[in-house]
Amino acid sequence: MTHRIGVVGASGYGGAELLRLLDAHPVMDAEVVAARSQAGEPIAGLFPNLAGSRTFDEIDVEVLAELDLVVLATPHGAALELGAALYDAGTPVVDLSAAFRLSRDGFRTWYGESHPRPDLAAGDEAAAADVAYGLPELERDRIVGAGLVANPGCYPTATLLGLAPLAPLLTPGTIVVDAKSGTSGAGRAAKDHLHFAHVHGSLTAYGAPGHRHTGEIERWLPGGLGAVSFTPHLVPMSRGLLATCYGTLRDGVGADEVQDALADAYDAEPFVHLLDPGDFPHTKALAGSNGCQLSAVVDPRTGRVTVTSAIDNLGKGAAGQALQNANLILGEDETLGLSAVGVYP
Ligand SMILES: NC(=O)c1ccc[n+]([C@@H]2O[C@H](COP(=O)([O-])OP(=O)(O)OC[C@H]3O[C@@H](n4cnc5c(N)ncnc54)[C@H](OP(=O)(O)O)[C@@H]3O)[C@@H](O)[C@H]2O)c1
């Protein structure tokens, strides 16, 4: 059986990456590829890798509601409306934006507005039983058969995969995350600070303190680890994301416990590859894949662990993970149409 999939925001970087993945998916077809200002325009005009004569569709909720599943790859404001309408119509949704990732209080704190549908806010106690946070390695059981899945942000994905298994070993209030992303993480729209002349040959931090992904990391890190210091950086590459995460280990915890905790969590995971201590992941090795590579080292002088975690921001950080979630929702093998192996060099 072939599943009929809709992609809204198909003219953006996340949506277009999903079109590339769906093109090779054995049991999913991109039946509707909707955009806002680009509706009616040729897809290949924006994305030459998606050659052909197909054009972007209009966003029509009634048409989308007839499909087997819809992926939203729009800003969170549009996703709040479209996600609620499709969920209410009984159409499964995977949303790439932050619209449904937090609790109602978290959403007010980090996005400055009341959540219109706390029952759809995955991080809220009042969330419906078929609403899930879409990090399969942490929340797989809730994602299977879900009605709405909030796909994690790219920075939280790399950070949570690196730190979540270590939560019982860490001292609350000591977590620092220093993360770097390629410029596709900021989307397709032209912005002054993303021009080649600004980005090329330069490296800069932004958004600290108080980048919105901080709230998502704090909400989904298990074990009451408290406030997190998070600083993202923009690096001169198209795609790829590396999170370097630091935390103070509890008394008596050493390198063996750290490596064991990560191995227990990921030995059976198809997309997360634990490297030996001292081998550090490269973002380039994950390009185009749904993989995450990570490793941890412990410094006995400071008592801190350093975990480095690399993903493709458009892969495991966005479209790849959305497809992994779509597979789970629709009862397929979660690896279908996805690979943990990137394009290298
Ligand atoms: N880029 C990443 O690495 C990444 C990673 C994780 C999560 N995300 C999240 O995924 C979502 C999409 O990100 P992106 O990077 O793909 O953005 P993008 O390249 O800027 O694309 C945004 C898309 O949304 C559409 N759109 C914009 N405003 C809309 C509105 N008011 N109503 C309906 N559609 C609208 C655009 O359509 P037109 O172009 O036709 O106007 C475009 O297709 C965002 O919520 C983002 O935070 C992105």
C-alpha cells in the first residue's frame, strides 16, 4: 500500500529536503507539495536537484485533510493553525516548527504568546494521548500511531541525543551547550546576515542568552537538570550541525559509566552511532543522512564530561527525522527511505 503524503512549506529548505527523501521512499508518495508565495511556480526553479515540470500546489486544508499524513514545514504561526485544523479533521500531522513542542507555560515564556491549543502542546500535561514529541530515541512509544508529532528543533535534537542518556550521571545546573550550524538552518529567505560576504570566512555566535531552543532542551532533558546555558553559532557551511555539550559529573562517576550509559542507549538504535572516546564526529560525515554521530570524553581534572554530537540539520534535525516519525505513525519500519550513512567527502 502506498501512503499519500502532503508537504506544506515545500518551497523551504526543510520541505524540499523532504521531497528529495520522499522521491526514494518505497511506500510513500508526495501527493501534495504546497507552498505559500511559491504556489504555481516550478519546483525545479528553486531546487535544481528536484528536476521536472512539477509546480508547487496551493495550501488547501480540505485537500490536505484527505491525505494519509501531512508534514508541515512552515513557520510556527502557520503551523499552529494548519496543525490544529488537520488534527481535528483526523489527519496525522508531523510538524517541523516549534508550534507544538513545549508546554503551554513554556510556549508563553519562549514565544511570548498563549498557546491556542494546550491539548496539542506535546510538552504539556494536558496534551492529548495521541500527541508526541518526535524524538524517537526518547519517545518512540508515543509516536507510534500518533495523531500529531512535534518534530524537535535541530539544536535540541543533537543536544538531547548527546545528553539524555547521561542525565542520571550529571549534576543539575551545570549543563553548557555550545552548538554550531550551517546557514540552511535559518531557512531559504534572504537575510542580510546570511549573505555570502557576511558568512564566508567568518564564525559568530548569536541569540544568547535566551535562544528559544533553550526552553525546548530544558523541557525534554530528563531528570530535572535545571537551567541550561545554550549558545548557537553560525558557521560558513550549507548544512551540518555540531553540539558540544558540557556537564559536571556526580561524585564517583567516571568515563566507564559515561560510555556504558551511551552504549546502553544507542547500541540498538539504527540512526545513532556512538564513537569511541577520543574519536570526534564530523558534520560532513552525516550530510544528507538521518544519522547522528556522537562521542564523550571525561576530564578527570575538572570532573566534567564533554559530549560532541553531529547531525545534518536538514536530516536528523528536520526532514529525515520527520520521515522517521511518519514511518512510525503509519506503522512502517522506521528506517524506510532513510540512511544513517552520509555523503562523504
Ligand atoms: N532549516 C532547518 O534546518 C530546520 C531544522 C529544524 C526545524 N526547522 C523548522 O522547520 C520550519 C521550516 O523551516 P525552513 O528552514 O524550511 O524554512 P524556509 O526555508 O524559510 O521555508 C518556509 C516555508 O514555509 C512557507 N511559509 C512561510 N510563511 C508561511 C505562512 N504564513 N503560511 C504558510 N506557509 C508559509 C514558505 O512558503 P513560500 O516560500 O512559498 O512563501 C516556505 O515553503 C520552521 O518552522 C523551522 O523552524 C528548520
